[in-house]
Amino acid sequence: MVVDGPGVERAAEQLASGTGPAGVDAERASGFRYGSEAYLVQVHRRGSGTFLFDPIGIDSFAPLAEALAGEEWILHAASQDIPCLDDLGLHPPQLFDTELAARLLGFERVGLGAIVEQMLGIHLRKAHSAADWSTRPLPEPWLEYAALDVALLPELRDAIARELDAQDKAEFARQEFEAVRTRPAKPRQEERWRGLSGGHKLRSARELALARELWLARDELARMKDVSPGRLIPDASIVAAATANPRSPGDLARLQTFKGRASRSELDRWWRAILRGKTTEDLPGPRPRVPGAMPHHRGWPQRHPEAAARLAAARTALEAEAERRRIPLENLLTPELLRRLAWQPPVPATSEAVSERLRELGAREWQTALTAPIIARAFVEVA
């Protein structure tokens, strides 16, 4: 276990002397801690072995980043780990994503354990995948599990690369990997409380105010205790309390749908939040709509039948192509891109015009080449 700066320097020297791409993974404490930072970073490279880094005592990962500069990093489901690695100053200069590659290959199961077993014939136990990795000291079985997660990645990468070549999908994968590697971080939402699961059930401005104040109170407590907000009271409890609009702390305590380990121990805190929601004059309105924004596609058949017809025809045609190529439809073309194209198609909807529009929307070149002619034909057929 690497726990300090000098240890990082020694590990970096050994990793720099290794050969080939580096397997990289990160373990977080999602669902346990307030943030999503990494509590363990694992790196393996042929010829240098496996290293486990404890970020808690490490001020800088610069030596590690320098040692692996210019090398390919192998990650499984890279989009999940890149944000927390970025926070440590670690970003892959080149990427091979085994999970994403498995999707492009049409594998039915794309978890790391399933792919390792299918491609390498090794049964990889995933007993600690949902563990609280902020635990210190980390139990030895957890560390063994974490080391295995990266030790097999170079061999797995080579096996998957051979299959990509066999299916003529290597270029598809390269473009997808680069899109993940270079994807900008999501902008922080200004009104994060609107992301409440089940928040669509709240109808009145007063209910929204109650939910907002409860969410803010929970977020403040979660940050103070460094615990995942949902472990205090889940989103469903906030929505239930806002809908019930209790008249007293006793009413709130008796509300069976108001659950969570802090639902009663912090009852005064939640009641104060409810009082603020009851009395505030700052009543939130519905979620603000972006001018000219595309309406939800579920309402298209009644309100926008032409757009609905384009979407249905194109989706049916793409489903057939996805099945033929053994690529999931959502990887062949992101559903959101297809909806935007169906909502505002180019006129006339030629293959060239559809290609240009897909590029503007962010589709990769391989996606554009495969799907633009199919979409153009479908749009013409329903015009």
C-alpha cells in the first residue's frame, strides 16, 4: 500500500520501467460519504506489478501521472472513474475502456467479472464492489479484491482488442474511447434540489418550497457529517413530507413514508425546514424551460405527430441495423441525438444533410457513417 509522497515516487519509478498499457481503477465510497472522491487508486503494469495508492495521505500524484504520460490506460467503465481521478491530477493520455468495448461487441453482460470469465476463463469474485472504501484500515480481503481488479486488465484488454479486430469494430471503439476521455465535466446545476427522485409528483409551488427546504437541510447535514444524503433521509421521504404538508412535528413523526436513519433523530431539523417552506414568500415555480427547448417525446404522438412518425420510423430502422451489427441501439446512436434530429430534421433530409446535423449534435464519425443513410431514408418514407 502506497500511503505518502515518497511512496508515490518509488511506485512511479517502478511503473515507468514496466511495459505496455497500465490497468487503472479507483474505488469510491458512493452511498456512504458526501462526495465522490477516490479512496483507493489501483495501478498495474506488466513488468512492474500492482500498486495500491491511499489518496488520504498523498499530497500529489504528479510522479505517477508523469510515469504514465503517453501510455494507454485501461479502465472498466471509465466514465465512472475519470472524474475522481481528475480530482487527483490523474487523467488518461490514451484510453481503452473494457466495459464500453464489451458493449460494442454485443456482449450480454458487461460487468468486469462477467467479461473476465467470458474472455479469460477466470472467475473473479465481486464481493466487495459496494463496500465503504473510506473505511480505515482497509481489510486485507478488500485489498486483494482491489488488486485483482487491475491485475487482469492488460490481458483482458488484449483479448478484447482481438475480438474488436475480428468484428471490424476497432475503429468504432477508438472513437468511443476518445469521446469518453475528452468529454467535458458536467456543469454544476444551480438548483440541485430539482433533481429529487420523484420530484415530478410535486404539483404546487408550496410543495416545491417544502421539498427545497428539506433538501437544503439534508444537504447541509450530510456535508457536515460527511455522509451520503440518502443515508440520512431518502428522496422519497422528502417528497412524501412535502406532499403531506404536516401541521406539527408530531404529524411529521407519525408519517410512515418519512423514513431514514435520521428521520427521527433529526426531527427538529426537518421541522424547521418545513416551517421555512410553509412561510417563505420565495416560492419556486415549475422547472424553467429553455426557450425553444424540445418537448418531451412522450407527448409527440398527440401534439407533434409528424415528429413522432419520424422518430418511430428511424428508431425501427436503427433497431434492425443494431441487431444486424450486434451493437446495442444506444451505442449505435444515442437516443437523445435521434430525438433531436427527429424533432428538427434538416430540409431536405438527405443523407449528407443528416450527416452534417449528426456531427453538429456530437455523434462520432462511425455513428454518422452507419446511421445517416438509414435515418434519411426513414424520414423520407414518412414525409
